[in-house]
Amino acid sequence: MRRTKSAQLIEYRVVYALIIINKAGGLVYQRDFTEGLNKLSVNDYLVLAGTFHGVHAITTRLNPLQPPNEAPSGIEVLETEHFRLQCFQTLTGTKFLLFTEPFQPNTDKIVARIYELYADYVMKNPFYSLEMPIRSEGWERRLVREMRVLNSR
């Protein structure tokens, strides 16, 4: 049985995973929220983070000429038949990579909400060292809860 795009929009709305990369290209956080993507080793995630960081840096220079006060953005969305990668880069250079179903609506809003949680639970934590791996139970609990709500729709 073949499904139409509209049927896929209704049936599948899944957030698969989140990766956070620091401004130097190091992996500081990785979390899977559901099955659907192949499992990678820790080393593979480290390579993915560094590779994406490099490709993102190159694509900021491949943009057509920009207006004088507008900075180039690099890769923001990568879509395939099987998943969508939404990239959000903060002003400090931290990148949030969200892997979702190809037809997941409002991925930019989902990433914005994740960034709000990051600001509240990670950046306001006096014990967190910038650019280091994120180890926060409050962040973990709240993020998983938010993604569980999204994935249960």
C-alpha cells in the first residue's frame, strides 16, 4: 500500500535525535528520543560533529553576495527521503542539530524551544563549564519530557 504525502504528514511526526556541537566543533551533547535512525558509536558521533562543523563553516562562504549587514548562515536544513536535519546556530557559535521525520512541521520552533531549555537548565547552571559536555539531570528530564510529548502526537 502506497502512502501519500498528506498521509505521511498525519501518520508520522517524530523527533529522532538531538546533537549539540560547541563553537570549536566538539560534541557536547547527543540524545536519541526514539527508534528510527541507525545507532552510531560514540566515535561516529564525534566524527559527525566535527564533519558537520567543517561543512557548515565552508557553506557560510558559499552563499551568494549578502547585503552588507547580514551575516551568512551556512547549512540550516538538510532533507533526505528518510530524515530532516534542522541546524540552529547560536550567536556564540553553538550548533543544535535536530533530526526529525522529513515531514515534521515546525522544526524551527522545536529547536527554539530546545534552545530555551538549554538556556534555562544548562547556561544558568553555575557548575557548567562552557564548551564542555552537558551533564545536567534537570536538562535531561525536561528535554526528554518535551520530546516525549511531541513524539506521542
